[in-house]
Amino acid sequence: MQIGVEIIFRIAAIGILTAVVTQILKKAEKDEIATLVTLAGLVIVLLMVINMISQLFDAVKQLFNLYRVLKITWI
């Protein structure tokens, strides 16, 4: 599981790279491709965030399963 600052730096790097490539393509009058690059960057970041949310839900699920097991063994 990736934690903390590393994921923020990855998202920032993708954003910076996407912005630079988009500006270069716009200067070359390739607006359609620039839009596609921007959308690709957004999709990549959204997939990363969805993966992190999935890991969060798994952790919460495991926490409640642990609580249930502890509750049963103490009774």
C-alpha cells in the first residue's frame, strides 16, 4: 500500500507532465490531441484515487471484522 507524500508527488508529477505536454501541443496547434492528453492524465489520476479508496474500504472492512472477532471471543 502506498502511503502519504509519495502518492501526492505522483499525482503532482502527472499533473505537471500533462500541463507541459498540453501547452506544447497547443503551441503546435494540435488542440484536439492536447485535450486527449489532458483527459488521459485525468483518467490516470482518477484510477489512482479509486484504487486508494478501495484500499481504504478494505482496511475498514478488516477493522470491523477484527472487532467482531474480538467481541465474540470475549463473550
